[in-house]
Amino acid sequence: MFENLTDKIERAFKVLKGHGQITEINVAETLKEVRRALLDADVNFKTAKEFTQSVKEKALGRNVLTSISPGQLLTKICHEELVELMGGAEAELQFQGSPGIILMSGLQGSGKTTFSGKLANFLKNKKGKKPLLVACDVYRPAAIDQLHVLGDQLGIEVFSNKEEKNPVKIAEAAIQHAKSNSFNVVIVDTAGRLAVDAEMMDEIEAIKKALNPTETLFVVDSMTGQDAVNTAKAFNDRIDFDGVVLTKLDGDTRGGAALSIKAVVDKPIKFVGTGEKMDALDVFYPQRMADRILG
Ligand code: GDP
């Protein structure tokens, strides 16, 4: 996916080769191609437009040094703008508190349960924490079992109660359990639906209100392209989450979500999922992602 976008941008920059300087006309020509490449990669229209507009203004405002070609300068400016668009520096996860509470939200199949396991593993092994995983999907017993399987695999305790049908009660009991047993981070996995619906939103909102989490994360499948941005907006409007987890970046995804989400909901991407295994988790670095996009 990214190769595709990179190739297209590179091809677009070739338009500038042979031109001695950056002019309004040759920049416009190239950026038209860049914009098309971004749209093809599922970046939303407004974001792509603002991006190219901003690159254009910066490019025209800069003197071209003799040591750098207009194409290289434009690449550099695109890189800087991409980093900016994706939030500048990496955004740290907040997990302090006694215990720190991290709440997952997102659609079914987005990768919440997998990410909950990955995050617990990360906090245990990289941050020296004692995490407790909590299964709050009261609709799908299989989701509870899935979290138990991951917990067993990772040597991390999973709190669940298949008899209780109120996720708020399960989460509250889990926090009491964490306090009495010196767990210092509680990771709450919640139910998701196949599409945004009122009942799911009411539920996640009630859980968030009751728990007052240290961090609420929105987990989204990067393969869903433009829908990822719309879903992010729907969740953010309702629960005002703190950060985004972009999963399945290892797949055949077009990556546009990474560019658009920050711009549309103004929340940072904090982690990316790069596989099904428990160690396939990366902190999101805007610099690295911009490198990857531009090649
Ligand atoms: P949930 O319904 O939101 O809890 O989603 P799951 O955690 O059950 O994930 C749905 C599917 O996506 C499972 O088959 C996971 O193994 C898979 N999955 C989750 N994260 C990733 C990822 O980063 N990369 C890949 N390739 N698959 C993932």
C-alpha cells in the first residue's frame, strides 16, 4: 500500500526534474499528482486538499538552494507536512494512577481484544507494570474466552464474569479486584458492533463515565480506509477519546487513515498493530510513518 503511494509521489516529483526552480506552475502540477495519490490512498478529501495547499505555500515561500533540487525540496516539505499532519512528535500513553485505567473502544473486529493483550504485554515487559485485563463484552462469550486465551499465553490475569450482564458492574468489580491485589494498570476490553449504533454508543459512554479512565483509546482497522475516519469521528463526538490505535498496518492497507484521523478528530495515533502476534505492536512515530509513506 505505502509502496504504491510512494511510487506515485515519486513519479509526481519527477515532473519537477529538469526545472531549475520552483514556480507556481510546476509546483501546482506536481501537487495535483500528490493529491491524487493521497486520495487513492484513502486520505479524505479535505485533508488531502489542506495538505497540498500547505505544501504549496511553503514551497513557494522558500528559496531553492543550489545544493538541492526543486524535487528534493518539495519532498522535504511534504515530509515535514506529513509529520505535522500526523501529530508532530509521538504521543505518550497515560497509564499512571492507582490503578491506571485504560478503556478500549471501537467496532467489532477492529482488533480491540488483540490490542488489549498486546498492550498488557507491552506494559508488563517494557514498563514493568502489573496489568489486569478485563473482559467487558457481555454479548459474545467467545470474546471473553479469547481474552482468557491471550491472558494465559502472556501470563497476565484476566477478570471476567459471564453471569453479569452489565459491563459497568464488571469493570467496577475489576477495579476493586485490582486495588486489592496490587495491579497497577487495568485494561478494559469492551464490546463492539459491526457498525456504529446507538446502543453501543450508550454503553461505551456509560462505561467511560463510570470508570473515568486515565486513557480511552479508539481502536480502528486501517484496512477500512475512509470508513475508519468516519467511525473515528462518530466515536470521538460521543466519548471524546484520548488516542487512536491503528491496527492491521501489516496487511494490504492503503494507509490513508493514518493521515486523515489526526486531522479530522484532532487526536493522536498512539500505537499501530502490525500483526496477529502479541509482540506485533509499535509505538506510533509520525517521523517513521512519513519516511515510510515517502520512501
Ligand atoms: P475485536 O472484535 O475488536 O476484539 O477484534 P479482535 O482482536 O478479535 O481482532 C479481529 C481479527 O483481527 C483477529 O483475527 C485478529 O487476529 C486480527 N488482528 C488484530 N490486530 C491485527 C493486526 O495488527 N494485524 C493483523 N494482521 N491482524 C490483526
